[in-house]
Amino acid sequence: MSTAAKPQQAATPAYKPAPAPGKAPAKKALSKHEYTFLFDKENYMLMAGGVALIFIGFMLMTGGKSANPHEFLYDEIYSFRRITLAPIVILLGFVTEVFAIMKKPKDIANNAE
């Protein structure tokens, strides 16, 4: 067996083309200790508002308990608040959550233009 030494290649710097005119240079890579959040503060505030709406909707649904377990209070159980208003508030909370997740943060939206 022959143990011939492999020739070493000269270390040449990698070629980096210049950015096209009118385009911003690419962002530099984040170092090990630099972190960015996925969402903006506004997104998190909208998410908190959506969770609050969902919670309020479920609180609107509670109640209707009768003091006598053998008595059924139709008007109290099937009231407008529990059957109509509470589900609408809950759905508005979920719509707010979806909007908060899909909304682009301002800095990303400005860079895209």
C-alpha cells in the first residue's frame, strides 16, 4: 500500500458577489447570543386580548343552576346570554387569535416593501 501525502489546497477567500443595485444587502447572521422574537409586541397584545375574549365568553356561559335539582329552569338555561352572546364572544376571541398570529410585525412589513 502506498501512503502518498495529499497535496494541500491554498486557502482562498470565498467569492461574494456585490448586491444588485437598488437591493438592500442581506442581513448578517445572528451570533450565538442574539435572539429575535417571532412576533412583535402588538401581536402578543392581540393574542392576550383574544385569550381574554375567549375567557369572557366561557364566563358568560356559566350559571343556570337551580336550587332544586328536580326543577328545570328553561328560561335561565336557554337565555340569550348563554345561547347567543357567549358563543359569539368566543368566536370573536378565536378570530382575534388567528389575526394576531397572521399579522406581520411592523419591522418585517417595512422591510418587505
